[in-house]
Amino acid sequence: MDTTPKVEIHVPTRFVDESVDTEFIQALGIRVRESRARHGMSRKALAVNAEVSERYLAQVESGETNPSIIVLRHVAHALGISLIELLEPQHSSPEYRLIAGFLEQLSPARLEEALLRLMRDFGNEDAARRKRIALVGLRGAGKSSLGRALAAELSLPFLELNSAIEAEAGMNLNEVFMLYGQPGYRRLERRCLEGFIGRHQSAVITVGGGIVSEAETFNLLLMNCFTVWVKASPEEHMSRVIAQGDFRPMEGSTEAMEDLRRILRARESLYSKADFTLDTTGRRPEECLARLREAVTALKPANTTHGEPNE
């Protein structure tokens, strides 16, 4: 009998006024356009410096699209202003000024975390984000098998991001690293993830455990997907990989297990940014699938879910 303590999560009902969101996006576009004018920059120059297409920037300035936090950060950097300055309305309320003052005191890392939470938890894209389920974690936790099974049950497209990278590059991952190195791999990873998100409103996706080391790509995942950290103990990670016939973790290092523990400790705070944590340690595959299914299907405000949601 499973004696794991159950945690009930009561999700508060939120009512989103879409007209207010539309006004905010339009006002944001005006601020981008006016700031660009003050700095004497053409739209083409700003688009190049912000690493976005000129057409997309035109949509932002006209209030026709809801830009991500990453795009806004790039635009603010290209304009030489702070992200807070770009977001702040010309006539802000006392409450807004209080929040802005608080955010301005945060370190860059904490500011990014705070803005991510605000946009993810209160943005009008939240419902769309939850239609894509992304599983993240180290190899051996059970991401691929759980992802395939969940996609089959929900009749959703399934993608392993590493497989998409290999298809895009026309070679296996080892060759990608040999030819292009880590930076080249990360560029392919970002491109493939952006493409998949753009093509699929609903899907199940598994990503490599190292995606958390690339902040902008990981934030792209967090902003556009309901993310699940699939975790396991170091011993189970290692035993599962070896059971698959891969003995590479034990090659060339007599301290492989300690290395694995160090990686898990170093990445724990990053993996914890996921919406939900699924610990597969000592659990049967069908039990893990049931917990995952419950987490991703009990997303209506009136429902509750049992598991390990992340704060």
C-alpha cells in the first residue's frame, strides 16, 4: 500500500478581463514605439539589436501580439533601458509604483524569477500554456516512457527534443557536439523548441536535462508549457541507464555516482521552477503515469490534484 502523504492543492479561481489585457498590450506597444523614437532608432535597427524579426516588432508596437518576457528583455536591452521602465505605464497607480519599487531592488536573477512568475501565473496565456506538457529532468528518471504513454492516452503529438535536434542537424548528438560544440547544440535546441511550440498548441514534449543551464531556452519552455520535473534518486538514475544497456556513466570515472549527486544538487533550484514535481523513485511505471495524468488533467480551477506541485 502506498503510504506517501497526499497533498491537496486548492487552485483559486481567477477571472481575467481580456479587455484590460488588450489595453495593456496596446499601451506597451506605444511605449516601445515612443522609446525607440526617443533613442533615434529605426524599427529595423531595433529588430536587429533585439534579435527579433522586423515584422514581429511591428506587431508588438501596434499591440497586435503578446510578446514573451524574453522578447521584452531583449527589446529593453537594445533600447538601453530597464525592463521595469519599459513595462511601467505613464500614469501608474500607487500599487503599481509600490510593486515596481520592490522589483527594482531585486538582483537580476531574482528579478527574472519574479517576472517569470507574474507572467506565467497571471498572464492571459496561462490556459494556452497548460495545453503543452513538457517533462524535464536527468536521464533515467523515466521522462521518455512516461511522455510517450501520456501522449498516447491523451491523443497528443509527442516529441523528444533531442530527436528533433538530430533530425534538424542530420546527425546524432555526439556528432553535433563534436562539430558545433555546446553553443551550437544550444542554438539548435532553442530553434527546435521554438519551432515545435509555434506548430503545436497541444502536445507532450520531453527535453534534455541540461536545458536548465540555458536560461532563455528554459524560460521559453516555462512560459509556453506546463512543466513537470521528473526526478529520481541518484541510485535509480544510474541503475536505469545501465539497465538500458548504456555503461557510459561508469566509464572513465570512479566517482560517477558522486558526480551525479553533484549535478542533481546544482540543478535542483532550476528544476524546481517546474509547475509540478513527479518523483519516480521506488514507484511502478503505471503508478507514475497515473500521478502524471492526474497532474496534467486536473487543471480546472475547481479541481484539486494530489502530488508534489512546486511553489
